[in-house]
Amino acid sequence: MFRIGNLGRFVALDMLERISTLGTVLSENATQMTKEEIDKYKKFLKSELEKMEKSSQKKGKNIKIN
């Protein structure tokens, strides 16, 4: 059981790091993005946050991201 818990934690941390890296790259180029691209990016980030919230609620952890 502990292995599964640790594995899930590392997967979640890896996913957060990847999203953070992607966000950093895109935010550096935000001034060059069109309004449509910015809206698509916002929609993508919101969907990823919702996935994370759903997975944490399934595990019984209540993590709220504003």
C-alpha cells in the first residue's frame, strides 16, 4: 500500500512540475499570443486543475486550488 501511495505522490509531483514548466514557457510568450490562444491556454489550465481536484477528492484529500 505504501508503494502505491508513494508512486501516486511522485506521479502527481511530476505532473505539477510539467504543468509548471509548460506554464512558464507559455507565460514568457504570452505577449506574443493572440487572444484566442490565451483563451485556449486558460481553458487547458482550468481543465488540468479540475482533473487534479477530482483525483485528490477520490483519494480523500481536500485540496482546493483557487
